[in-house]
Amino acid sequence: MSFTHRTGASGIVAEHWAQQMQVPLRKSMVSSVVANTRWEPTLRDGDTIHFSYYDDVSVVDYVPGQDIENHDQLTATDETLVVNQSKIARVYVDNVEELQTRPDQMQHLIESATYKIADNIDTNVFLNVTGAASSLDDGDIGGNAGSAIDSASGNVIDIFASAREKMRRMDVEEVGDMVVVAPPKLIQRIEEKAADSGFSVSDATLRNGFVGNWFGFDWYVSNNLPTEEYGGTDNTVNAYIGRRGMIDLVTQMTPRVIFKEVPNRLGQYMYVHTLYGTGLFEKSKHRFLAAKIAP
């Protein structure tokens, strides 16, 4: 079936609804506050974004009266992120003109598409958790090495004490930006422990999945973490524990809303389209853990 672009006033309407997507998109994406997120006004499919950094410097003894020798020769490393995720939500609206006279219904439709796009972005961002250089499993908390952690066993505080100790051995800098992104079951266990320890859990507002700050970590809940078979346990969840911003996300600032007419019908196709790319760079792999959590 052929269709044509909607022009004129409806183009302005589409731009209006695209702008309305920005707030719910940014509020609902867990990855937008956990990842190192760049919102770009314009992106093209296939764009390559360059990230450069220098090698670490060394520190040596200084002896007064002696020459300073063997200076570090800094080498720049260039890593790239490719914008290769082109996603679209599509729906046939039977009578757009009537729908646009009902802002509440149009708002619901736009928000529904926004949340689906946010879920898609979160899923692809958190796929990078499996690329962590180190993991945390049952063996790290005194259990069976190579097995998933059972968060129902009453050891939830041990999980994060062990995670912090392991990251210290990895020389992960502690600068007040430690976060956890965990599945709902683990969050429930932590809330129970937090309440028992006197922490308030009732005042947390679920914006960007944020549920509170406990035990030195900002906590976020997500259903979009990657799963795998681990140590014989199917659907083991890879939770993120570590510094904020270690996964990179470059995404379009404003998704496009497009209406296209359908010949011989009153209705139109409505498309919501966005572009983004994610990446995990070498240095960042060593600043967080993939915690293997049993379902």
C-alpha cells in the first residue's frame, strides 16, 4: 500500500508531539542516568563518534639536585561508537484529525510509544554489562564459585560488601558515584534489609528507575538487564554494580514523529523514530562488575 508524507499544518502538529516526548523519555530511561549519555540534536544512521583518552601516567621519586629522567610518553587511544540502532514504533490511526482534538488520547499514544522506545534503548545499553572485565558470583560471597547468587538466601548485604571489596582490589576509584542497577526481586530484598536497618524506603520516587541510596550506592531497578545461563542456572540476571557512566550512550535528542496519509482512508500511519548507539570502552570495562543474580 502506498502512502505520502503529511505536509502543512500537520507537520507542525507532528513537531509538537515530538517535543512532548522529550520529558517522558528522559524520565523513564534508566540508562540515561546510569550511562555516560550524550543527547545529540542531529544524528545519522552509521555516524561514528570518537572517544579519545591518554594512557595513565606514573609517579616516581624526586631527588633534589638530580635530573628528572624517563618521562612518560603519553599515547592517545581513540575508541569509537557507531550509531547503528535505528528504531521505530508504528501504528495505524483510523482518524488522526479526530484524535488530535482529544489531546489526552494523543498524549497517551505518544507516551506509550515513548516508553517502548525507552525500554528498547535500556535493553541495548545494558547488554554491555556482560562485557565487564570482572564478575561477582556466589563464590565471591563465600558460596560456590561459578554459581549464581541466590538473593533470597538472606545474604544481600554480603553481596555489596563483597562487590565494594572486589572493586577496591581492582583499583576502582571511589568518588561518590557508585550505582547498582538490579532486577525487581533483588531490589525487594534490599528494601526489606534497608527497612530493617532503619533506612526509609517509602519516600523514593521511581524516576529513571531510582529507588533510593543505601549502603553507599544509588539504586535503580530495571527489567531490561541481560540474562544468560550461568553455572547451570537459566535466566541468570547480569546486574550492574560499579561507577556511574561506564557504558556510553549517544542518542537523538528528540525522536521524530511522522504522520503519513493512506490513500482512500481517513486514517494515517504514525511513526515514532529514533537513532542511537551504545559502546563499552576498554578502560570502562574495569570499573564495574557484572553480578550474577539467580532469577
